[in-house]
Amino acid sequence: MTEYTEGFRARMVERMTGPAAVSANALSREVGIGQPTLSRWLREVGTLAGVSRKQSEPKPPGQSATARAPAQWSAEEKVRVVMAAAGVAEQSLGEFLRREGLHEEDLVRFRDEVRSAAIAGLTPTKKPARGEDRKRI
């Protein structure tokens, strides 16, 4: 794993937020660093400043101004998004994620959480037979 200096990271974040801001995708192609890494750096700076980039930008039409960070979503919201994403064609997934205000890694995490919860909820718990309890006592 390549380590980048704080100065380099700050320059990349500045390129994504400055007056002539470029998207993480475009910057990724230009400098050869993965888009998820650049997006994470951008989120980390927003978290340190106490304001996320999403909160500081005007919301697109149809998106709630009180949208919460994906980490604060309820289980019902996560299941809804996972189920809805399952029905979206691969070429439309990016548009779906933008509309929901999510990154692809959020969706992957939600899928894992929903899968784990389903497995835990569907796995029968093994209760000891009455005879075994009496033997122990």
C-alpha cells in the first residue's frame, strides 16, 4: 500500500474542492490514484472540519435537505436501498446511488449488513434439551 504525504493529500482535496474543482473520477484518471481513495480523503477532510461536502453543497431537486449520512441510516432504510438496488440495471446503478446520496462502498457495506442480519435471524438457536439441563444441575 502506498503512503501519501499529508501535503499531497491536501493538494488532491483542494483540486476536488477549489474554484476549478474536478471530480474524484477525473482526478483519479489524471493522477493514477483510485477514485475511492480520493473520495475517502475528501470525506475525511469534511469530517475534520465538522461539515461534509454534501451538507455544504445545494441539494439536487428531489433530494431532502435534511439527508443523513449513510452511517446514520436505520435498518429499514438500508434494507429498502439494498432491495431497490437489486432491481437496478448495472448501467443505471451510478444514477441510482447519486439519487440516494450513496457511494458504492456504502451500498456494499449495506448489503453485507443486511446479509449478516438475515443469516443471524434465520439461523435457529440451539436450545439444550430438558434432559441435558437436569444432568448439569
